[in-house]
Amino acid sequence: MNDDRDPGRAGDTLRKADTRGAADTRRTTDTRRTAKASGPADTGHATDTADTASAAGATAGAGHGPGSLGSPDGPDGFAAFDGVELRHLRGFLAVADERSFTHAADRLRTGQPALTRTVRALETALGTRLLDRTTRRVELTDAGRRLYDDLAPLLPRLAAALRSPAGPAVLRLGFTSLLPAACAPLTADFEAATGAGVRLVRRDSPLAGLETGESDIVVLRGDIPPGAGLRTALLLHEPRIAALSRTPLRAAGHADDHPHGHPRDPAGEHAGDRAAGHADTRSDSAAMAAAVRAVAHRRVLDWAELADLPLVVNTVTGSTTPDLWPVGRRPRLACTAGNFDEWLEAVAAGHGVGVAPEPVARRHTHPGIRYVRLKNAPPVPVHLALPARDAHPLAERLFALAERRAHPAPAAHPEGTARAARTGPAGH
């Protein structure tokens, strides 16, 4: 506001101020002269915004009284609150509801120190104290009560508004063979936190549909191949179990099948050179078949014993390969399968021994297969995986939730516990 005014008008203004008294000086049109005449206590009521902000300080919300939430600047009314995020409001509402940082942190599934910082950040952004904290209780200030009354009905409406443009949101969770039981509480928490649904997608592919765009985030068993371009979070480990045929095959051309200890030539003569060329193969097959029959009725096997047995491997979605054994002591590859059902039938047919995660194997029973407990077997890691770049926003939410569950924040002490411990009687 300019100061070069008509002297007569200025004099009239001052004369009016003199006749009306100091209480009316705030209503003069010359804001700067009024502020000087009224004293520092009235600077917060000056109509010159620039002078008021300068007098009160440059921080957001400065210049407002301790019980006030301030006046936002800018044409849209939010410029002064650019630092306020939805998590700040949710944190404040939770503490206001629970009247306890500890209980509010449990409700939000976060740590108490993080929640305390969140609420303090909101108070700083608004320039006012919202909560009175003591060692025994948390209470709302007058400003906090007003903010709570306004926010409590608004946040549910905001959540509904954010969901409405695209309709009901759905996250596609891919898996192979069997979804781990641990995923049920994880997806339930995700749905409660986001309001989105979860659609389960089973795909017999190495990345459970992630590589084809059929899944947004996936559960994978076994080691993640390097260079897959994934971010992973370890969910759990599952024990391995061995699968044995109830009627293991006898090796083709085994000596027991022929009275003279070798197969007969169709022309009535011995196979000669052909038999000699395949002698080693028949011998190996016979030895492997005998080894499988020897363990067919065992109740427990050691992981190292499997190195002497033929192995049936699911090369697409399986989690057990000969590479898991030490070099020089690895099982021979009997045959491969492209999915779990093929693997199951190959084991039932007696082609070799299978190894699978115990929950998966127990879920898929087969009349021709018996499962045997394994000792000293390395457990199967189970990961939640999503693309390292451009992941679906809901996939990011589920991934973050899984990481928080895997690495929970340290348990927070109830308010006042630490202080009580410092000030309590010695020896307690």
C-alpha cells in the first residue's frame, strides 16, 4: 500500500483515531500508520499482508495466534499448506481417536516415533499445536478439536472420490501351483488399507504371468534368477519334502527280466556290439531303479541321499534342481516336466524321485505317490516380486505392506514408560 497520500486526508484519519480512541485505530485505511499507533499487539490484524508476514516470521502458518489454524494464501487457498500430506491427516486423526500415540501407531501399523514425527510435521505446517502431550495422556487443543471435527467426515469422502474415477480398483496377484497361506492376511490388510480388490491369477510360467502382463505382482518360489529386473521381498521359507512312487519302475533291460542276463536279439542272436554300446546305460538305469525301490518305503530321507537317486525336475515353475547339491554329488536328471501336474505324473509313474515345497506337495495328493520327510534339506524361499520399473501403484502398496510385515518397527513403549524408568525409585 502506498504511503504518499493527501496530507489533509491523513490528518482527518488521525483526528478520527484520536476521537474514537485506541480501540478503533485498527480500522483506519492507512495500515502501516495504524500498526505503529496501536503497538505490536495489533500487527496480526493489519490488512497489509506483506507487512504482517514480515513481522510474524517467514515460516508457514506464522503470524497466526496459538489457537488458530491460520489463513491459507494463494488463489486456490492451499498454497500455504503444500507440505501437508494425507498421511499427516490420517496420523493426526488416529491419535485423536485413540488419545494415545502407542495405540494409534498399532492401528496404522507403524512405529510410534514415526507417528510422532508425522503429527509434529502437521503442527509445524499449520503453525499451531494440535495436541497436548503429557506422560500419561494425550488431549486435543482447541485448534486440534476444530481440525478433528472438520477432517473426520472429510477423509472418507476423499477416499471415495479418489476411487471413483477408475471404478473399483483391482490388483492382479499371480502365483504358480499354490498360493502360500501367509498371503491371506497380507491381502486382507491390503484390501482394508486401500479399498481395492485382489484377483488371484495362476499361471504356469517362470514369473507367474508378470512377464506377459497378466499379473501386476507375483509370488515366486525358489531363487530369483539374476537379471530378471525384479524387486523382491522375502515372505517366508517353506520346508522341502520328497515325493516317491508307490510302484517304482524296473529299469528297461534289467538282468532280472531275462533268464540269461541280457535282452535277446529279435533274430535270435545276441545284440553283440549294440548291447555292448548300451551296456553302461543299462547298468546305470538298473542301478537307479534299484536305488528308488530301496527307498520306496522309507519314512525319512536325508538330503544327501537324494544325490544317488534319479530326479524328476519341473523346469518351469519348480524350485528344486540338481544345482542345489554340491558339485560331484548331484543327482542324475531322470526327466523334466513343464508344469506341476506333469511333474506329479512323472513321479507317480516311477521315473524318479521328486522334491517340492511341503505345502504344495501336501495340497496335491496322488494315489500313486507317497510323500517322505526330508532331513537337512535347504528350505524354499518364497518371494513377493514386482517389476523394478513402472510397477502398478497398487502393486507398490502391497509390496510396501509386505516389507513392513517382514521388518516390523520396534515395539513402542507406552507413554511415560521411559520417563518413569528414569525417575522411579532406585532398585525397581
